Amino acid sequence: MPNMSLLMWNIVADENMPLVKELFAEFGGEPTRIKRLSGRCITPKNLYNTDILLVRSITQVNQALLKGSPVRFVGTATIGTDHIDLDYLSQQGIEFSSAPGSNAQGVAEYVLTSIAYWAEKRNIDLSEIKVGIIGAGNVGSRVAKVLESLGIDYLLNDPPLEAAGDSRSFVSLKEINQCDVITCHVPFLASGQYSTYHLIDDAFLEDMPEYALIINSSRGAVLDNVAAYEIKHAGKKIDYTLDVWEGEPKVNLKLMEQSLIATPHIAGYSQEGKTRGTYQLYQALNQWHGLENAISLDELLPQAPKWHWDGNLKGLYQSIKPYYDIEADDHRMRQVGANVEQKFDLLRKTYPQRLEFLDTL
Ligand SMILES: NC(=O)C1=CN([C@@H]2O[C@H](COP(=O)(O)OP(=O)(O)OC[C@H]3O[C@@H](n4cnc5c(N)ncnc54)[C@H](O)[C@@H]3O)[C@@H](O)[C@H]2O)C=CC1
Ligand SMILES: O=C(O)C(=O)[C@H](O)COP(=O)(O)O
């Protein structure tokens, strides 16, 4: 339980998190002090009097950052939590919240658009393909729902959910390996029974059929980036849509050049996804403090024009393009060329407004 006698909360928040002022300028009827910092530059010195720390995926939150600070609440406006030492937070009794599902729709739309683009480029009939979805949580399920609504076939792989008795039908990774499109939606798990480190490795790539597409919008190290480059360099006909990179902000430039679509970790960057991310932290903080939400999510969400599909899979990409131009995202990244490591954060910070176009929520 927080100290209710504390009159003014000190908040440090990532400078790229929207709506922080609107949602956190006042808390429990009292004003707060908010400091905005670049996510990669938050140091222990910045936190000496901080009660609440609000981050995104680029801030490593661990003992090295928090030791000796008064931080009592950590929130990340992201789905992934691999940048947070959850054991340390729990040992220290620090309250924690992430934003599960917040940007799942944005990622699903990124995946659909990638598939549509690939089909147009390679002259592929989408009614004849099978998409293999690895990880059937919030994002993977959303991708499945979108594909189903368009009549595109898919298979699901998720050993943890299967073991837990999820009633959907799952297949092995071996079976996924033979799909025409493989899309990864797993968390980054460095070790353990369900480790996802290099889940897509050289053996997996070797066994895949030619002319397949791999989409990675989960975490960079789920795909062995060196193996991916080498197998294509050696002549295998395979396509990549890559939003995440091993060792970001570093990017394997040769792999970027080979990719059909290359983007700087923006798959989930819809306006709505970012809004939901911050809002979920606001809800969590209110709940922790026993307060009602004074602001509703609906007040903050933009009204976006929705896409109407004519039922023709053949023209899918051209009909999506006015709503989401993934080639423009690819172009922004490619045009910085060899400077991509230096520009990676800037590309993300200055990402143009993107609205969700599918009515599948
Ligand atoms: N590129 C981007 O902008 C974004 C990337 N992400 C990434 O996507 C990941 C997935 O997001 P959600 O679906 O919301 O997470 P989630 O936690 O809802 O689902 C992840 C699923 O992966 C499954 N899984 C775990 N280990 C597995 C393994 N070895 N093989 C197959 N399945 C496994 C889990 O059982 C779970 O069902 C996040 O952890 C994050 O890293 C999420 C949002 C945006
Ligand atoms: O939610 C996640 O997980 C993500 O990967 C985020 O969408 C990444 O965005 P930032 O937190 O790095 O802005």
C-alpha cells in the first residue's frame, strides 16, 4: 500500500510516452512533479527522489538503475517486459505494471499489410497460402482473427498455452516450419523450457520451403540475424519482413538490405496503441492508490476512418495502402542507410501518425 501521507508525487517518464501530462499532472487531487527524460539516458542520479518511474522498451530497469532510489512504482507502456528485472522489483516490493495487449492491433495490422505486400510483389494467391503463427497470446490471436476474417488459412504454435490446456488447436514448430508465411509473436525468453532465443535458427531456416516469408515483429533475438543473412546470401529464396533487430539500436545492415520490408521497431506504433499503453499505466497507478479513473480512455482515443474490404484478396495490398503505407515506413529506415544505428531512436521518435484501420477489436 502506498504512503497516503505523501503530498506530491515525483514522476520520471520517458520523453516519448504520449499523454503523460494529461494523465499524470495531478494525482489524487494533488499536483505531481513530472520529469521527462530520454529512455536510454535514465540513470540512478535521475531517480534520487523519484516515486514513480514510467518507461518504454529501451530502458533497462534493474538493480543497477533502482538501487538506493525511493521508486515504489514502475510502469512500462509496452507489452514486452524483457527490459525489466521483474524478480528484483518483486524482491524490493516495488509495484509493477505493463500494458498487455495495448498495441496488439497495431502489430496485427503491420503483419497483415506485410503479407499483402509480399503477395503482391511475389504474385502469390493469398487464398492458397498457410500462415504459421508462433505465439498465440494477445498479438498472435489478433493476427489469427484478422486472417480468419479475410479467409486466409493459418496454424497456431504455442507450447506453453497448449500445456496449460488452451482449447484451440495447436501444431508443432516442425509443422509451422512448412508454412508459406511464418510470423513470430513470442516474448523474448533468454532461457528455460520455452526459451525463444534464436527460436528461428539456421536449422529452421534450412528446412523452410523456398519462397516463404518470415515476419519478425516480436524481439530481435528470436530470429538468428546472422543465420538469416547467411542463408539468403547463400542463395535460398526467402523473404523477410523485419521490425525488430538483434542488438537494437544496432541493425545488421546486410540483413536490412536483403529484407523485403525493414522497419525500426514500430509495428505496434499506432496512435491508439500508444494511447492505450499510457492509459493502462494510469489505470494501474489509480488502482494501486485506490483511486477511480477520472479520465476515460474514450476521451483520448482518436476517431479513425475504417477500411472497407471488397472481398477481393487479389487487390488486398492496394486497398490497404491508403490506410497504412508500409512502404513509406520501410523507405524511412532504408534512407538513413549506414547511419541506422545512430538514427534508430530518432526514426522512432519522429514516427508519423498512424491510425488503426481494421474494425476487429
Ligand atoms: N514490434 C513491436 O512493436 C511490438 C512487439 N511486441 C512483442 O511481441 C511479443 C508478444 O506479444 P503478446 O502477444 O502481446 O504477448 P502475450 O504474452 O500475450 O503472448 C505471447 C505468447 O507467446 C507464447 N510463447 C512463449 N514462449 C513460446 C515459445 N517458445 N514458443 C511458442 N510460443 C511461446 C506464450 O505462451 C504466449 O501465449 C511481446 O512480448 C513483445 O516482445 C509486442 C508489441 C509491439
Ligand atoms: O509493446 C512492446 O512490447 C513494444 O515492443 C513496443 O511497442 C515498443 O515501443 P517502445 O516502448 O520502444 O516505444
